[in-house]
Amino acid sequence: MGSDEKSKILIIGATGYLGKFMVKASLSLGHPTYAYVRPIKPSNDSSRLELLKEFEAMGLTIFQGELDEHEKLVAALKQVDVVISTLPIPQLLEQFKIINAIKDAGNIKRFIPSEFGNDPARESTLALFEAIHEDRRKIRRATEAAEIPHTYVCGNTFGSYFVSYLLNPHEERDEVVVYGTGEAKGISLTVILFYLLFLKFFHSDAQ
């Protein structure tokens, strides 16, 4: 690729919390930018439809399809150089489908899986969080086994993402549970929120 030629970037999860920032950043840097999104239907959330219209006006090219539609995903991948996944925590293992499609496409120069959190290779944590880390490790190992050029981005935690996406601070609740012995001399608000958020996530997921 010539020094003046921009990478063609495909973003999966483009309408999510981080995805929309990735789209805007890629476009602002002059990259031909694409998104692979769930099929657009009249019944879709209106705010999502408006966001996609805004992105199209900015120059985004949209491919519609499910991650299960392997041939559609491969066809989209064949038109780009770089794949950025910003799928949320409940969909981390869905990235196996992306990895399989990348292998079949055979042209991707860089894959950035959905990490964007604490580094599972360096951090020890409570069992509640360890399940999330284990999912991330599985995706890393699969990416490496497929010999896909990759970059892991560990940005630690995003407070506003967890508060708005998982905690739902406007909901009323009778009680909350904070883990620990109570002997710590201090604990940051971020840590407290992080624990509360994942307690909520695992509780709702179990149901």
C-alpha cells in the first residue's frame, strides 16, 4: 500500500457506544470507512436509523447483514484492509464468526478485536470479572491461531459506558451489594461502580 493511500476500514458494532466514535474518527482521518450492521428495518430504533443516515451523509458505506451470514460478511471483508470490532461484552464470543470470515477472506492486514477494557493477560480479578477476561483470552488465542495480524487495545474501563449501558442509574432499587471485607482504607468510586455494574450484568444474564 502506497504511503499516501489510506487503509480501508470496516467497523463492526458501528452504532454502539464505542463504535460511533470509531466511525467518526476514521472518517475524519480520511479513511474509506465501512460498517457491517444488522439489517435495517422500519421497526428499528429511530435513533439508530438517524445515526446511520448521519454516517452515510459523512461518507460511510454500510453493509447490511448478520454475523451468522458468513458469505455476506466475507464479501464485505474482501473490500477492506482493516477490521475493528467494537461489539459489547455480551457479544464478545460472536467474534469467532468474524475470525472465521477473516480467514476465508484472506486479505485483512489488521484485526482489532473488541477489548477496550482491562488487559486479561496482566490482571487478576474477582470471579465475576474473570468470566469476561476468559472470553477475551479465547478471542485472542483464536486470532493468534489463525495467524491474523492483530492489535489488542486495552484502554482500561470507561466509566460513562458502564454507568449508562449497564448500571441504568435512573432505575430505582432497594439495595446494592459491594464486595470486600470492609477493611480497605479507601476505594475509588470507579471501582464501586464497576462492581455494581457487573453484578447487575451477571444477574440479568443469568435470568
